[in-house]
Amino acid sequence: MSDSGFPAPDSGKSQPGGGGCLAAFMLLIGIVLLLPGLCALLFGGASIFARHTDPGFVPFILVGLLVGAGGVVLIRAAVRRFRR
């Protein structure tokens, strides 16, 4: 093997420092993404308890729940990154 002059890649170790700003940004975006999920839960629950569900709102409720789930995933990733 020849030496190409590039440093050898480390074995999956993260760089020290520099993760605080990204984790805070991920946390902020995750909280913003939770809002559509909470609205979907509110409107979806209200339509179920009112016993009249307009079929036109079901896709919007599902998309809101999916966006909210993405926010939860992003928050969990930010918290894990911050704890390192």
C-alpha cells in the first residue's frame, strides 16, 4: 500500500467539541416540528369525540402526525448528541 498523504480515518470516534450548537439547532427545529403533530392530535381527537369525521381532513391529520413524529425523532437525536 502506498501512502497517499491523507491521515488515516479514525474508527468512528466523533470530533471533540463543536456539537453543542448543532444539538441546540436540532432541538429547536424538533420543537417547531412538534406543533403540527400537536394540532393534528387536537383536531383529530376533537373530530373523533364529536362523532363526525370529515374524510377530507384525514390526510391532513395523518401528515401532521407524521411531521410531529419526525420532530420527536429529531429531539431524541439532539438529546443523544448533547449527552456525548
